[in-house]
Amino acid sequence: MSRSRRRAVLIGLAIVVAVVVGNVVAYAHNAQADLSATHHFSLAPQTKGVLDQVKAPLKVTAFLNKAGAEARDARFLLARYQELNHHISFSVIDPDADPTAARRFGISQYSTVVVMYKGRRVEAPAVDELDVSTAILRAVRGGTKTVCVLAGHGEPALDDQTGAGLSKVGDILRHNAYDVRTVDLTVGQPAVPADCAALFDFGPRDPFGPQEVQAINAYAKAAGRVMLVTSSLTRADPNPLTVPWGVHFLGGLVVDPQRSEGGDPTNVVIEDLPSASPVVDGVNRLQFPASAGVAVDPGLRDGLTVERLAVTSGASWVESNPDNELQFDKNDLPGPVVVATASDDSHVDTPSGLGSAAGGHIVRTRVLITASDTWLTNDFLDRLSNRRFFVNGLAWLTQEEQLLATTAQVSTDRSLPLTAERQARILVITVGLVPGLIIGAGLLAHFGWRRRRRRA
Amino acid sequence: MNKTYRAATLAVGLLLAACGGSSHSGSAPKVPEVVAGSNWPGISVSTATASAEVPVDARRNLAPLLATRVFNRPAPLAEYGLDHPQATLGYRGPGGQTVDVDVGALNFDRHFVYVQRRGQPAVYLVPADTLRATLAVVGIDLKPPE
């Protein structure tokens, strides 16, 4: 055998070995990449955070018609959960083919999902990422927390789906396994129920009664968690509720010609988020329309800390007379203006009559205040990082590690708007280029044929 | 030329057949029939204790008897209530032929009823509304969905 032939045989053998080894390695390792523009085939980061909390075997059972496309999609989705956490197993059961299993699980509707974790059972109404993740969150948490929402002062409703409503906030609360209770302190003996994990007041317009203020402050002092979302549009004076937590409501209207949107200097965009608070984790910018200003008390008592969460630019000011003009004058407060704060008050509660040496427990109050309420409405919640800010605030108040901010169900409808530029391009291609190429090819063939004929 | 023409014709024919085949496979699946045909002169319904002729206006639902799903390899019949059927539909043809259909339990969401043609392995799901009036004749009350 010549040298060159031997080399050829060796190269051939090397290629065969490389292919075999490559196949063996590929067979043993699975890897995939989601190249879709919207990451349609990947789970949301919030879901991954929820799955990190699953530390014991968790079984997901989906009841679906096995022959349908829904079952195929469910298997695909649930396999993604299993890939992220090997404590998770799943099965898809056809309740018509296996009625005994349906009876055993007490299923009475198609598309029901049952999550079992540490002996707890939680149902989801549909096999989509948001519903399954919510069910897993409920199962991991082991119980639901009740959050109370104040009513009676003209606050928008959580089921109001208009632009000025709060239905998106209601959805977030529901998807994060909170029971929502409406509390109206304007009727009867005002008292905030003790089982409220947090108390929210989303955009009060009318003044609080003295007894209401007393009830809210009593709740807050007893390790309460309060989110007060107020604004320049309110007729209520929030100070009796904010001052105990080191924050003064300044009122007025924040004007920021430098950082605002749509040519409206009161539609403020906030880029300064100076604190290290978890409330601003992953928050880049906020949009706070019609915001008032707040000021942090310079002399805070021991145990009370106040974080300046959101601050407007140096070119902004608090307009004291917004009904007449939006020009800075001597009556206005110069910026930067604080528009959101987080107060954390911790003190040791000792049994009465005994000294601190007698022990006791730490009482922690948390109060989140924003000086705009429009940012939370349906029209604005999905602007910039507003939604993230709310979910972080919710988690911080109720001390939950991971909450779901959004659905991962992205729209598959990727529209291609027919702009004037595109219309012109289509016209050139369809009317000019394509017919031109056909005619040109025909002419070339014709003249070529004539030339050959002449030569002949 | 003739050969080329024939080859081209064959190729076009094969292409059309392939297109026809694919469009056929993409069409909606045929509705499973438990009992075919509408010309059954007599249909009766019976239980262990009662028997009655199905009224003429109710027969339209039963002939043909159409199913929404079919399980060709079903679980043990006890799972579907077909080990002890709650009723039997008896079809009598003009030539004296008979077909018996056993009626089992309601499915999990009570929208459908399991039935089986006697002597055949397949189990079918039939809309409960199809059988409700007929079974009421022999005193069986199919509970409506929640």
C-alpha cells in the first residue's frame, strides 16, 4: 500500500471515529436552544424562581383529552418544568379513558391540573404556564395570605378593566395566590382585620376620618404592612398616615421637563432609583404621571429607616399651583423630588412592666408610599418597570421570596405593519423587478436564438 | 416524444394523487358510528326490570347512533359501568337482524355516556342528551352536568 493511500485510509478511519464519538456524546447529553424571537418555548424567569423553591417531590397531573393538541402542548410545557427541577414529575391523564383516575382525583372538568406537594393539593384551572406556576406557588407556600384593600374613599376597583381601573393589579394578586379582601373602614367600627398580611390603599380621593386613621396606624404599629398609593389628585391628607413612618406628603404636582413622556412634563419618567432596597430590584425606570412629592424626615427615630426608592431629575420641581401654570417660581419646591419611599420600623416588643432584659420579640412594620397613583392603573402598569416595581413592593411587604410578575404566554401574533416604506418596496418588487426579470430572460433567449440562427 | 408525454402525464397524475391524498388525510375525522343507518323499524330500551319501545320521535337520536369518541382498546369494562350495563338498546332491522347496545355510566363530567355494541370490543362515548329521553322511558334519570 502506498503512503498516500495509507494516509487516505487513516483519515477515513479518523472521520468515522469522530462521527461515532460525536453521536455517542450527543446521545448522552440533551441540549436545546429556544431561537424564537419571543422565547415562546421557554419558561419565564419568575417561573424559574418559583421552581427554585421546590425542594421535595412535586407531582403535576393534567387531565386532558390525550388525542388533542392541548395534551401535546401540556406535555411540552410540563417537560420544561421537569427540566428545571428534577423534583417535579408529571403525567397527563385522559379522564374519559381513565374515569377511575378522574374519580380518584375528584375531577369534574377537562383541562384541570392537580399539583401535589408535601401532602398538599392545589388545582389549576388550565394547563398554561401562569396557572401551573401559580398552583405550584400555592402548593409550595402551603397556604394563602390575605391582603386587604381599602375602599370607601373613591379608590378604583380591582375588577375595573378600564384604563383607569386596577384589574391588572387584581390579576397579579390572584396569580400570586393572595386572597383579596375589601375593607371599608368608613362603615361600622373601624378596625383592620388582624389576618391582613398587608393593607393597600390604591388611590384614595376622599379624606380619611380620624377613626380610620387611628385604625390604620394601630394596624401598622402592630407589625402591619401598608402600601399607600396616593397622588396630587387626592383631596385626602395622607400625612397622618405617612408621618409616623418618617415621610411627609408635600402635595403639589411634580413637573420634570427633562424626564417626561409625550410632551407632558407631568408625565414623569423616573430614572434615579438610588436605594439598595429589594423593591427596586430589576427596576430600570418608572413612569409616574401626575405625581405629588414626598419628603423624608431628617431626624428619624431609632429603629426607623426610610429608603428613597424613586427620585426625579434635578431639573424637576414640585409645582405648588398647577392649576394656573407650570413654571418654576419662588413658591415651588426645587427638585430632585422623592416620589416613592419604603419605611422599615423595627423595635423589640417587651412584655409590659418588664425591662428589655426580660426578652421579647421584634415587631417590624413596613410601609411603602408612592406619591402617584396613576402608575398602578391598567393604562400605566405595563409601562417601563412599573409592574416589576409593584410586584417587588408586594413581595417586600408580605415577605415572599418570589412572585409572578407576568404571564409567559406571549402572543404568537407578530404583526408586520404595512408602512409606506414597505408598500413602496412591495410595489417595486411585484410590478417592476419580477416582471422585468421575466421579460429580460425572454428577450435574452430570443436574441440568443436569433444570433444562433444567423450564424447557421 | 410519445414516451416523454406519457412520463409527464404519469408524473402529473402521481402529483395530483399525492395532493388528493394529503388533502384527504387533512380533512376532519369521520364521526364514529355505534350503530349505522336510520332505517331501523324498531328500537327498544330495556333494563333488568323494565322494557319499552322507544317512541318514534326519540328514534331520530338513536339511528344512526353517533359517538364523539371511541376507545378501541378500552380499560376493564367495570371502569365504564359496562360490566353491569344500566340499560340496553335493542335495534331490530327489516330483515330480522338485531343489534344490542349496552349503556354504561356517565363520564366524569356527565356530558357523555359510555356505550358498547355487544360482541365488539370498542367502547364509545355518546352525548348524554342523545340518550336522556330514551332512558327516562324505563325510569333512568341521567344526572345533568354540574
